[in-house]
Amino acid sequence: AAATECVLRAADVAVHFGGVKAVDGVSIELTAGRIFGVLGPNGSGKSTLLAALTRLVPLTRGSLEFEGRRYDTVRPHTIAARGVARTFQTVRILPGRTVFDNVALGAESAGSAGKAERSRARQRVRTAIERTGLAGKERHRPDELSYGYQRRVEIARAIASEPTLLLLDEPTAGMNRQERDDITGLLGDLRGEGLTQLLIEHDVQMMVEACDHLFAMNFGELIAGGEPEAVVRHPAVQEAYLGT
Ligand code: ADP
Ligand code: MG
């Protein structure tokens, strides 16, 4: 049963900005412990879909369910507290705070944490820092780090919350080959531990290798979904995304 457990279900989700149908009737189901990928040309609605799933934009239409509970009207921090973590296409970290403090923002639990919980939170921060290759950089400020390392801080902050679902919007943008391999290796490890993920990236080959299941978007709509190799070969995807 665990293998087919539905973690997130989005049904007929639409997000319109005035006349712009950024997302228009997308239905997806994310099952536990798998890496799902979203491919699509610039402007096809990938980031807006993630914004909808994390309640950062209101839905024009449709419904959202996480672990069987509707959440289409809850606040972003509520769905985050239930176990949905994300990273942003444009890094959102606090420039004036250290790497450690930025990552700790992900590990902080709401309300009055006792001593034992604070100690567990610090351990989650240290683990996240090690796993993202940030060990030794805890006391640095993000603006002293390369862009690739700033991205790692965001990923570390997201995994420090020990989420049930991790949504990543182009986490390896601006990284070199080795850094990208490090990140996809980490995502694979996290999947091995049962973490469900939704990954947006442009590199088709990398997505085929990293993902268990791909969705392809164009003009706000899903144009294909399924086994990665099949999705990439799909004529509509070839035309829309690969320009062939
Ligand atoms: P992608 O991530 O696939 O590149 P986006 O989701 O960022 O695409 O954008 C999809 C479409 O929605 C684009 O036409 C974009 O200009 C538009 N869009 C995105 N966010 C907003 C916004 N806040 N207000 C108005 N239009 C937006
Ligand atoms: Mg985007």
C-alpha cells in the first residue's frame, strides 16, 4: 500500500493572472517515495504550479489535497508545517544571516520549543548542512558564497524541516556539472529514504535520469505525463520543448 500512497493530489488546478492563464486545468497525483519531474519551456507555468501547490498564489479553479486533506484555502505556513517544503527558482535566503542561521529557519518548530526539541532542531540543521556539502561554511554569510552554494543553503533549509514532500524549482540552475551531480545524488539519496519530490529542471537528460515520472507542460497545460523516456519521446513534447 505504501508504494502507491497518494501524497499530493491536485485536481483541475488553474491560476490565471488577469488574462494570462499561467496554469490552466492541471491535474496531478504524487505518490509516496518517488521523484516527479516537470519539464516545459519558459513561461509554460511550472513555477506558478509550484506556487499554487504551496499556496503562494490563489487558485482560480480546482482543488488541492495533501495526505488526503483538502488544503486549497490554508495559509502557506500551514501547509509548510504539515510537511511541504520548497526551494525557489530565485534564491530566497537572508543575506545578513549566516549559513547556519538560514538553514535553521527550516528546522525551527512552531510555538514554544523545549530544550530537547531545540537540540533535535540543531541536529537537523547540522545534518542538512553536511548533506548539502556546506560543512565548514556554517559561519559564512550567503553573499560570501558562490551562487551554487547559495542554492545549497536553500536546499539545506528545505530538508532541515524533514518534510514529507519536497518541491524544487530549478535547484541546480547556475551550477556546474559536478555540483549538479552532487545535488541529483542527494535527491536520489532522499528518495531512498522515502522522501517524495517534485523537481523542475530544464536539462532533459538529467530529468530522465533523476526522475521516476515526468510531467510536461506547455501554455499552462499538461501535455504529457508518465514514464520519463516515453514523455520525452512524446510528439507534443518534442515539438513544444525540444523544438523538433
Ligand atoms: P515557468 O516557470 O514555466 O517559466 P511561470 O509559471 O513563471 O513559467 O510563468 C507562467 C506564465 O505566467 C508566464 O506567462 C508568466 O509571465 C506569467 N506569470 C507568472 N507569475 C505571474 C504574476 N505574478 N503575475 C502575472 N503573470 C505572471
Ligand atoms: Mg519557472
